Amino acid sequence: MGNEAAKEDVIQHMKKGFILAGVLALIGALFAPFVFAPSDEQMIKDALNESIKAGREGRPGVVMEYVSRSFKYNDEEVNDRMSMANYIKSAKPEVTVLDPRPTIQGNTATIVSAVDVNLAIGPVDFPVHLDHAEITFAKETGTKFLIFPSPTWRITNIKAEAIDLSQLEK
């Protein structure tokens, strides 16, 4: 009987150990993205580069992951995300930010640069050069693996006088 009680005791300790290990793994998974995340500057550059690449390929879903729900163009709120997505899909804008170095202040960052934009609408290309464009990012909480919170830099505002947003409605 003594052996059986010892076995039960070992099994109980093992169960507690597995439960504790599972809880610690979950806690680690929740906090690891914040502790081991790349630098803010690297995350901003990645967000910019990935959204530019996806836009060029006409993949609006990826672009929209990096656009804040409170996105503004020239300080005016853009509520129609579907029109933005359709525009990206059809125009496949090729964007080149000539000086993509961000200036970071807390949870916001700004890139001020000349920008070249080439929009392909049907068989016609529309090249546009902007001498001064300002892209503002904010650090928001996104998710990794659909459930784990993760810091994400998203575009909140673009100021660029030369682009006409009325084309988004076509």
C-alpha cells in the first residue's frame, strides 16, 4: 500500500507540474512579443516595406493590416476601407519612399520624404512625384497567431497634397 500512495503522490505532482508548465508557457507566449520584439524602427520599416510590396502586387488585405482603422488622408478621416482595398487591388500602386527613416516619439512615428507613386489603371500608368509627403504611424496592439497580443505599427495619416482621392470612388 505504501508504494501505491507514493505513486499517487508522484502522479499528483506530475499533474501539477504539467499544469504549471502550461500556464507559464501561455504567460510567456503573451509577453514574448513585447519583450523580444524587433525595435520600433525595424517594425516601422517592415510595416512600410510589406505594405508597399503588397500594394504593388495588388494584395489589399496585407496593406490593410498596416492601415489603422482611424486612418486619415490629409487629416480627413477615410471611413470606406473597402474602396481603399478595391483601389489597391485595381491600381496596384508602385510606391517608392525616397527617405524611409522614421522619427519616433513615444507611440507615434513620422516619415517625411519625397515619394514616387506609379498607378497602373488598366493599360495606363500614372506616375506622380511628391516632393513632400508625411506618413504618420501609431503603435497599436495587433495579434500574432490570431490570439496573442503583439505591438504593431500602423499608418494613421498620410499628408500629400498632389494625390486626388476622388479616384478611389472609380
